[in-house]
Amino acid sequence: MDIVEKEWEARKKNGLPPYHSVDDKDTAFIYYHPLVKDKATQAFLDGDYSSMRDAWSDTSDIRSVFTDNVPTYIEYDLPPVEEIRPTPKGFVAYLFCDGVYFKNFGSKLLASIGDGCHVHIMDGSVDFATQIIDDLGFDTGLTIEQPNANAEYYHSIRFIRWYEFMKKSGDFSCLLDVDALANRPYTELPRVEVGMRLRPARLEPWNVCNASVCVGRANTYWKGVSDYIYYLYKKDKLIWQIDQAALWAVWKKQGIPIHTLGEKEVSYEYGDDSIIWCNSGKNKWQEHDPTRQKYRDKLNTIIVSPKEQISQDLKNLENKAKSALKNLDLQEAERLYLRLLRRCFEYLPTKKVDVETTEKQKRKVEKILYLPVEISARELPSREWLAKQMKGWKVVIGNRWQMQNWQDLPCGVVLWKSANTQDVGVFVDAINAGHLICLMDEELFPMQPLIELYKPSLDKRCLDYADVIFAHSEEQKNLYKQLTDTKVEVTGNPRSLLANNIKGGDRDIVCTMTGTLNNFGRSFEEMIYGTVKLLGGVSEEIFNFLAYQITHEIQGYGLVRKAIKELKNPLIRCHPSENIEFWKDLGELDDRTPFLERLKDCKCVIYVSGCGTGLEATLSGIPTVRLGEGGYGLSAKIGQGVQSDIVKSVKYASPSAKPSFSTVTLPNTIKKLQKDHSFVCDFDLKRAYDQILFEPMEFHKNKFPKDPKGELIGWRTVLCQP
């Protein structure tokens, strides 16, 4: 138990609330006297704020924001605000959030409050918010702005917007965190000049003033807080908890009294008589935290649903974004795509995808190897190589979608190529049908081996259900072992063998990477929905991941266009997930010949940083030029990222040093696994497959572009070794 927790326990024993100050003098340690090594922290505890500021002035984190040198601003130069609905009169609850949070939490807070609210939305859909308010039928004001900003902007600028709101209304108001719920009428909160929850026994000044519920009206204190935040906004220092730092700093500078809100007004333990129930941090995203169950029960009883999804509006916005992209207005394209992403998240369900579970029972399997393929250009050559190594086995290669009829196929070994949430059902069905599951994640082959990249891509249930996991290297094995107890074998990957010592030709190939912006056969909305479902449901991490990918692809697009324009007649090779129509009229398009085959014609590969083609070309000994920086792939570490002088870089390009991969022992490892679970029977494998009907859609055909007869798409490829 640390010093803070000891103080809380002492407060309980002495009849004081542990987490709420009783007044604005009750913010220190009473029963314990902490001694800390940090001089600035000790100065804060001693009330020597001048020394505290001096000691923290040179730091780069939140501690550096404390200053006395804040000017007074007559007005704030912020993005324009559009009034959609007029504000109700009287004591108004002010709700401030982005579009995603309004959909997930703010709309339910609004429903729990009723009349007398004003909603201010940033980077969200006017139509969506209006539909929600219309459905609820409340007297609710609505304003909106589109700053195309981040969480730090949202949580701090709200105090400026709230002050402007109070100044305009001339009345008292309360500012509420949007993940709160009204348990009793908010009008029972006191009408005071400055009111908030204060916290005792804190070692940091930015944790003394709690910003979840604030009460006040336009006065010098709230103007001071707004000035403080705006000053830091202009200094580009809007970091997390900056709002609470401002509340404390202005309080101490002005020396004004604060009406302290107690447990009855602001409850984090969901008291039955409390007015506002609040959350903290990431707890609102956690479905299995028992301390939050009472809150979740209340939240889940509130049903807020618009009349219809406005897919057409999203499609129109997507068209505008694509048009800006093609016109090389990259800043506008980024703004529109990020707004589009945010609006898509407004409509997505927050509940995680439900899938069945199973127990790994003992299984006996024949010498049959099932090799499902999703993208032929990426996976097919390595699967064909593996099939040739499996002497004495029956090997089936084909599309992954038809392969999933596990119950119709004789029991064998399945080499599956991914482990995301949508794969959980595949694993369950295969295990229940008696097959063994080997996992060799193709999505991770070109990825940097970083745990923060692996976690969003892998569903732990898949890892646990697998009978064995094949790792490309010891480094990758160590990452897997952090996530599961399933046996992990270092087997290498045949792709590292196949991409080796290609002679090359005389053609420059420019590889595109806009699969998120320009997805084949799906709208942006459908693509985002599929990706979020794939990765397990809505979360801040997934949103940030997609936002980064959008920004990276837009920057890469600009550089690719520059390369196409400056190079002499390059061959344009589109990513398998892209709609090639988007690239027509810009130059000659590749016919999607498998990449390793195409490299035989290649003099230099020009690719966007992080794209897997850079890794394949490097392993093949082909010169490469990497465009830009960033990206998650191993190729992001190859060579020097190029922003300009592309022609010169291509002219003098030479093969880069090859990343090392482990020796390929995959065939023997699979044989050993089957030997430990051996079973022999007599069956006609081809006949079994002929009975499985499959009608491919355009989406499937795009994954197998060089299969005009449909032999792979329709799944009739059976390789049998004597």
C-alpha cells in the first residue's frame, strides 16, 4: 500500500471521505507526511509553488505547463462554430464531445438528463446528432465544429467553449463528462460561481481538481482557465490532463474560493442517492470490470437509436475525399477521410463480437494438409512449395472461404494464415470437426516484431485454440509466448526462401498502398466495419490505428504520384485490396502477375514505407527505393526514406541488406505433429471437395486475379503425392 492509499484508509477511519475533499482547504495529507525525492513534488506538497514551477520548467511532460506568464485574451482564434439548435433558457447542462463519444456515451447521458441540455459536438455528424435529439424529443441546444483534432484538443478546449457558452447565456451551467450518467436531476447540483470535486492526498497538482463535473457561470475564474488553456494551445502543449492542470493553476493564482462537490453530487461508486455517476480513464471500455457493473447496467437500459443509418451521406463524403485525393489536395483529403472515419465509428456497435468457444479435445488425423489461400499473389507460391515437400501426403490448396466447410472434409492438418477475431469461429469449427490447427500468420510476416503491433492483430482465443504456432524467428516466438501458453515452434517461412536471388530486368515498378482509402468491392463504411469486426470491436486503439493508417496512406499516395510523374514509363502495381480503376489514366497498370514473377522484369521497386513489397524485393536482391517514413512493416527499416530526388534515388539504387529469417523447417514440423496424432483411413479427397459448392463474388475474384477459369476460386485444386 503506497502513501496515498494509506492516507485514504486513515481518512476512512477518522470519518472523512477518502476520495472527496470536504472543502477547498482539505486537499493535502493530514495523517501521513510523504517524503519524495523529486524536489518539485516536495515543493508542491510544501505549498512552495514558485520553486515547483522553476524545477519543472525544463521538463517536456505535463509538469512543464505550470506558468504565471499567461496573457489575457479578448477573443479566441478557434475553428468556427455552427449553431444547429438554439440553447434552452435557465440552468443548462453542457455536454461536449466528439462524434464517436456522443454516439457511445453522450447520447445516453442526454437521455438520462432529459430537457435543459446543450450539446456541442466536434468532428461529428450533424445529421446523426439531430436524429438522436429528434428521437428523444427533448429541448436541447446543438452546436458543432469540425477542427479535425485529437483527444487532447477535445478534452481541454471544452472549457473555452463552455466559458463562451456561459458568457452568452448569462446564467449558471454545469459541465459534465460525456461518459457520466444522471442518476438524479442535474438541477439538484448547487448554483455556485465555481464548483467542482477536489481530491485529497495527491502528489500531483494536476490531480487535485477533478474536471468530471464543474458548475459555474461566466466570471474571472473560468475566463482565467480558458486563457490558460488557449495559451498552451497556441504553444502546442495540449497534453492529457491539461484541463485539470489549468483548473489548479488558476485557482492558486487567483486565490478564489471553490465550492467543493462531494459524493452526493459526484459519485464514482454509483451511490443510489448521488446526482451524477462518473467514470474514470479507460474503465468505460472494460466490459468485465465488476466495480463498473452497476454503471453498465444503467447504461445498457438506455436505448438510443437513430431512425436510420445515413450510408448515403457517408458515401457522398467518401466521394469528396477520393476526389480531393486524386486532385492531390492531400491536406483536404486527410481532413475528409478522418472525418469519414469518425462518422463510421459513430454507427459501429461498441459490444465485442460474440463467437462460440470450444475445448481442444484429442484428435487423430490422416496425412492430409489443407492450405487455405486468401490472396494468391501473396500466399500461393509458398503453399505450392510446401506441398511439394510433403511426400506421401495428400495436399489441398485453394481459397480460404470454401475451405471452411470443415465438417465435410476428412480430418487433417490445417495451416491457417491469420488469428484475428473473425478467425475464432473458423478455429472452433475446425477443431470440432476433428482437424488439427497450425497457425502461421501471414499478416505478421512483413511486420515489425513489436508487441504493440501484435496485440491488436491477434485474438488470444485463436492463439490458445491452435495446436501449434509457427514463428518466423526467435524474436517472433518470444512475442507469441507473451500472449499464449500454446506451443510455439520456430520454423521460418517459405516466403523467405522463394524471394531469393532473382536476376531482375529493366523495368521500374511503383507499388501503390491505398487499400484503406481505395478498397476494392466495398465502400469505406463497409471496409471500416469489416476491419473493426475483424479486430474484435470498437476501441480507442483500433480508431487510432486506422487514423494513423489513413494519414500514412495519404502521404504515401502523394509520393507515389510524384514518382509516377517523374519516372520514365514505370509499371504501376496496385495492392491486392485496391480498386485498380482508381489508378487508370496515370500510367501502365500491372496485370497482377504474382509479385515474385513480376520481379524478374524489374530493375527497381519503388514502394511506400511499410509496404510488404519492399521486403519481398529486398529478399530477392532487387534494388529498392522507399518513399517516405513510417508504416508498420519490416520494409520501413530498409534504406533511407525518400521525399524528393526520386529519379536520382532510382538511378543509383542498389540492393539493400537482407533481413535474416530462421531456417525453414516447416515441412518436418508438420509431419511430426501429424505423427503424434496419426490416423489412417480410405477416402476420395477430390470427391469430397467436388461436393462443396462455392460461387465466388467479385471480392473473391480480386484475390485471385490470374485465375480466369476459376480453378482456384472455385476450389478444385488438389495436389496429391504418391
